[in-house]
Amino acid sequence: MPHDPSDPTRRIEPHFETEAPVSGGIAARALAARQQAMQNAPYLEGLNPEQRAAVETLEGPVLVLAGAGTGKTRVLTTRIAHILTENRAFPGQILAVTFTNKAAREMKERIGHLIGGNVEGMPWLGTFHSICVKILRRHAELVGLKSSFTILDTDDQLRLMKQVIQAEGLDEKRWTARAFASIIDGWKNRALTPDQLPEGEARGFGNGKGRKLYEEYQDRLSVLNAADFGDLLLHTITLFRKHPDILADYQRRFRYMLVDEYQDTNIAQYLWLRLLAQGNPNICCVGDDDQSIYGWRGAEVDNILRFEHDFKGAVVIRLERNYRSTSHILAAASHLIAHNEGRLGKTLFTDLADPDAERVQVANVWDSEEEARSIGEEIEALQAKGHRLNDMAILVRASFQMREFEDRFVTLGLNYRVIGGPRFYERMEIRDAMAYLRCVAQPADDLAFERIVNTPKRGLGEATLKIVHALARAERIPLTEAASRLCQTEELKPKARTSLKGLLSDFDRWRGQLETLPPGELAEIILDESGYTEMWRQDRSAEAPGRLDNLKELSHSIGEFESIAGFLEHVSLVMDRDGGPGDDAISLMTLHSAKGLEFDTVFLPGWEEGLFPHQRALDESGRAGLEEERRLAYVGITRAKRRAKIWFASNRRIHGLWQSTVPSRFLEELPEDQVEIVEQGSGYGGYGGGGFGSYGPSRFDNRDPFRSSYSTPGWQRAQKARAEAGSSGRSSGSGFAGRATLSERGRREGPKTIEGELVAKSVSDAPSQFSTGERVFHMKFGYGHIATIEGNKLTIDFDKAGRKRVLDSFVERP
DNA sequence: TCATTGTGGGTTTTT
DNA sequence: CCCACAATGA
């Protein structure tokens, strides 16, 4: 631990040596410290009594049940500040675990603010995984790895599993690598090593070969000196179990333990925590059982439900005072979540009286298209009243729902931002580039080698690779090693041999530059000399320029690291997405990725049976699945600070087929008093209007006279036709608001907008007047080049705004 | 080695 | 319906 006197954290360190004070006058000392803290601990000010209790109850197990918006992070960070200020422990004696890097970063930052200094001295604040890596690097040999082990990403895992499945001679279609990956994941989430698998489960996969495959996979990992994400926890648990001395060491070290988002822990994480807490009961878990939405990836709500049972003498503190939302929103959310049985029970409340507060709104639309249109109108109306797009979000259940909104926003010229989705480090070109770097920095990295050996094409196809593989496996040596041996022999075709030789000597040359060149520069050299950048420059496809940009960005960010190795370590654990708030834009994301965020206005579309709650959750997990879906709804509503607006459509296209839908049961579970049923301003004619305004057993029933009795495909087609006729008809009748906004922007005259929409529907395959590559101008997005054309829909790479899909009627030649 | 056709699957995602 | 991926043929 650093003891630099200039280090600002220095002044918060205790006066004692390595052991924290546990005995001898502790009571007196604690009292004195507390009194001092009460007097001059600004960080305690403004905490409500429950928060304060959560901060000050330092000894023994504590469960803080922190409802949405009740100041959970504040409690966690203040608690750490409190431990430090009261001299209960060194920074290095506090273990604080989070799930995401983002959460860890935020905590570090906020602690820094609280105690006024940096928190470099908190080495054990991080994600479960990063802390495990830290531990494993020290004791790697004890779990069959070398300290330099690499961490595989999902892509590498899949390829490895595929090899294992092939090696066992199984049918790859019947037993896919993907399925195997999720099964192994499940095993690792429950901390099951191959020998611990229950017989039934072991037989369930791969014609009864499950255990064998798992063993093989683990074996391959260890030969590669690699670990997957699950291994990081699993190996640490194994380490702790097999080496009580090492465990005792960590138990002694961690005087205080804090866990964020405890409701998201899986069994392995729970066991990991329990092992550490056995030596020292000062564990504080913070979480909200009502926000447990990750059961499908191994999270055990039971962990939080059973806390008092698992940690004897636990104190449970409930944070129910909400600082985020209006009372209407809280009432709606509370009412809904009260329908869950498996919960510890909390009721959120707020003291903030807000006479202008809007009730939660529920609106019905004919189909998803009208849903998008109507939400678009609401957004524009709010915008006109001075609300910023940054303060609004659309939260969907499934990502396919996003497309309709994107299309709509593009037509409206409304700035939007999709949160989530494929991340920077998951893009193909970035993975390829990183594979090159891995080959150079880690010569034994077979997976990286395989990935790029023939990218760009250099005549090293399957045939060559097979030979290299055979030798590598026979000799148990890395592929690069096998390749270089083969270059000495006549086994390969001359062409392949020359090419392979060239690649290997490139690797050697770059390795020689590892020490001398700055990492960013070297990365660029590697990508250039390997021909990788050239490959994309030659590529005429629309994505190529973007990929080149990404590569540039990559070598730029490598420049910020000490070494390439340091960069790789960072990336394998910190798969952060880039991009901050940026311009004013509405956020579009799934309910899952909205957890932890908040917005003034939240739009919640798609509340229909089958979609939300999702049919598959019901089918696969029954009541537990339904409850998790309900928690997801709860998360969605509680994201809203001032306005929550829920939509459900009467018809939705599912797998290409139009289906009439039933309103979500969650709508019935909202409290009548806080909810307002809205007739869409966009005019909603006769459809379903009959059921509105009057509450009853099924207040959201559309009363469509046809729905219940007709469900043949032919009838559905007829309904669809009717919907389309209806929608354009409605547009002319009541779509004036939308059109006015458009023409105010000076884009098009009103009628043309409608024409545009009609055109979009009816003659979408008419040839466009534009051609690919042409430079065009768009009112909202500026200049750009046409990437692709489908009918009258253009995909354009804008200079500033990036790639967008727009209707051709909105662009013109410059 | 590449382009085309066929097939299957379609919820949520972090490390 | 639409996308991604795998097998197939030139």
C-alpha cells in the first residue's frame, strides 16, 4: 500500500499499524470517534434516519433493502467514507464489490468527493470479476494456471467449445456451441466443477457426454492458460476451499465488506462472499429484491430473500423514502409490485407534495406503427413545451421493438440514441485488431492466432490450419510454435509455407518493438504492416469507412496505456461502451439496460400479453418468470421522475404475422386512482374506444367486436388492411399537430408529409431517384453519402450524424 | 475461395 | 417476416 506523504488519502489513514483496532478500549474509542464524527462529519449531513443507520451500523451483517431512488449509492459510499473517517480500517482492508465497472467507477468517484481526495488506496473496490482476477494472479498455480493467464471473451469461448464438441464427434447442429456455452455458464454460476455435476445434468447435454465435454473444455482452457468469466469466480472459490490458509489471509485482510446490487448475485458469488464472511461478519449487502431482473442469467433472488437466515444476527434496514419520483408514479409502481409474492416487502413513499404532478398514463393504439407515431407526437409536444430530449427515454421489453421507433424518429428528424446493443469491443474489426495484438503480446494465444491467421486472406486456409493444429495437439504446443516448426519442414505447400513464414516473422519483428515503441504507435504499425487496415480500405462495402474509424479509435485509446499487455488486460475486463450524453437526444433502450437510470419522462410501449410479460418467461419459468417480468415493469415505472406513459397496441406483428393482442395483465394491476386512461390525440376513431374511461374487470379490453371470435389468418389480414386504411385516414383528420411541427421546421409542406408516408407504404419498391455513393443533403442530419438504397428508403452515412435510415423524400442533392 | 441458396430461430446482458 | 449462419456449388 502506498505511503506517500503527499497522498491525500494519507490523512484518513489510521494511527495504528497493520492491525485495525478490535480490542482494548474499543468502546471508548468508538464513542469518541463517533462524537467527533457527529460534530464534523459533513458527509453524514442530509441523511435520513434509515440511511444514517445503514451508514453507521458497521459491525455484523447488515442488509440494506434500498428501493428504487432511495439513495442506495449514497449509503454505500458514505458508509465507506465513514469506515475510513472513523479509522476502523485502512482503505486496503475494505472489500467493496459491484457488478459493473460503471458502478465501481461511480463509487470511487463519489467516495473521492466525500473524503476529499483520491481513492487510489482502495485496491479492493471493483467488480466481482476484477477482484477475482487480482486474487487469481497471485495464486494462479494453485488452480492450474500461470499468473499470466488470459481471459477469454464469449467469442473465444464459443470457438473453443465448438472444437470440443467436434472432437467428441457430436452432431454440431443437435448440440450447438451456443447451447453448450449457456449450460456451462449455468453450471459455473452455481459453482459446479465437472466432478460436482449431478448425474442427471451431466447426461442432459451431448448424448450424455455433458460431463466429459465440460472436462474437455476446462482442460483446453488450462492448456491455453486461459479462463473464461465463470472461471474467475469458480477458480477463486476452489482456491479458497482447497487452501484454508490463503482464505484465512483474505478473511483477515477484509475487515469490512460491502456488496452492491445483492439481488443480482448468483450462487457462485454468494458462496464466494460467504467464504470470506466466515472469518469476519462485517458484511453489508445493499440491494432491492423488487429489482431482481437477471434470474435468467443465474441471479438468485433467494440470496437476498434468505439473507437473514444465511448471515446470523443480520440487521435489516429498509430505505423506503424515495427522492426521485412523484407520488403517482410511486403509487403505480408499488401497487403493481405488491402482486408479487416472493418479496421482502417495502413501500416507497415521498414527502414531496407536487400539485401539478401528472398521473401515470395508459394509452391504447391500433398497432405498433401507430404506437411509434403517437409516442413521436408526444415527444414533439413535450419538446415544444421546452423539455429536453435528454430527459426522456423509451424503454422496451425486447430490442426488436426499437426498430419501429428508430424508423419513426428518422422520418421525424428526431435525435435519438440507442443505449446498449453491440459494444465497441465486440465489433468484428476491433476483435480482429485485438487478436493481432494478442498474438504479439501473448505468443501462446491460439485463439487469437486462429482468428487472424487468414485475415486478411493470405492463402492460409483450412487445409493448412489443419496440419498446424495436428502438430500443436500432438506436441501440446501453441499453434505459433507448431507453425514455426512446420516452416522448417516440407509438409506444407510452398505457397502456404512462404506465407506462414512471413506472418511469423512479422510477429517476431513486432515483438521486438514491444519494448521500444509506444503502444499506440506499435498498434498502428501492426495493423498497417499486417495488411489489415489495407483490407478494409479495399473493401467497397458501406461499413468499411466506419470500421476504419473504429480501428483508428482503437489505436488511439491504446496510446493511453503503458503497454499493449496493459491494454489487453484492461479490455478483457472493462468492456465499456463509449460515448457520453453528447447532443440532446432521446434514449431508446431495453428495460434491462435502464436499471439504475432515471429520466423525467419515461415511455413504456408494448404492454401486451406475450410481449410483456414475455411468453417465454411464462413458459419457461412459470410463476417465477411472471414475477420477474413484473419486477421488470416495476423497474420501468420507477425510472420516471415526473411522467410515465404506458402504451399497448391491439395488434402486433410477431415473427412476421399480424396477431391481435391482449393488454398486459400488469395494466390491471395498476391503481385506478393514479392512472389515467388517455384517448390518443391522434384520434382513435371507433377502435376499442368503447372500453375506455370506465373501469371494470377488464378496463383495457378493446371491445373490438371481431377480435374474440375471429382469428383466422384471412381475417387478420383484413384487420390489417383496415388498420392501414384507418391510419392514413386518421392522419388526414387529426395529424395536424405532427404536420405543423414538420412544416414549422421548414422541411416540407404538410400534405407532402402524408404523401411521404403513403409513398413509404405503397411504392416502397419503386426505384429511387438516387444512387449509391451519391452525396446528399438532409435537413436534420446535414451532408452524407448514400450507403444503400432499398426502394425509397436510404441508408446514409452522414458526416456528422453517423449512419441513419431516411426516406428519400427528405434528402436532396446539394 | 467466394457467392449463392437454404435453414432455423427470433427476450432480456454483464463480466 | 427478416436476419444470421451453414452448407453447397463454380
